[in-house]
Amino acid sequence: MGRRCEEIVIYLVDHGYEENGTGRFRINSGPSEVLTAPQLDAWLDTLQSVPGKKITVVIDCCNSGAFLPYLTPPSGADRIAITSCRRIN
């Protein structure tokens, strides 16, 4: 039987931008292949719905700081968010 994963590290590197105050990360070259900050937060919240999961997410793209306001972990969960640049206003 496999061991349960307690710590997850996610590293996103590519092109990012901010639109209407929301961070966006281009997953691929297609216009519809974009991950928004709220989508990433919801996915991370789902991963952390199991108690004891610690997540570190590194976002290495332009305007990555625009993701930070959205990446608050659920109550009682540990999450570290690291961005490569500030939010551009």
C-alpha cells in the first residue's frame, strides 16, 4: 500500500499576466488554456481538504504577484506561496 502524501510542491513557470485584477497563467499557447488565480486557489483548497496536507506553490511568471491575494489556505491548513515578481498596478 502506498504512503499518503503530506507535502506537495507545485512549480508553475511560463507566461503570466493580470486581467481585471486577477492573475492569469498561460498553460499553453492556446487562448483558452489559461489558469486563473481563483481556479488555482480552488484546486489547492480541494487538495487541502484532507487534513495535514502542506502545499508550497511557486509561480514564476510575469505579474505572478497578482495571484497572492487569492491563495489564502483554508482554515487550519498550511500553504506557502512564492512569486517571482510583484503585482503590477
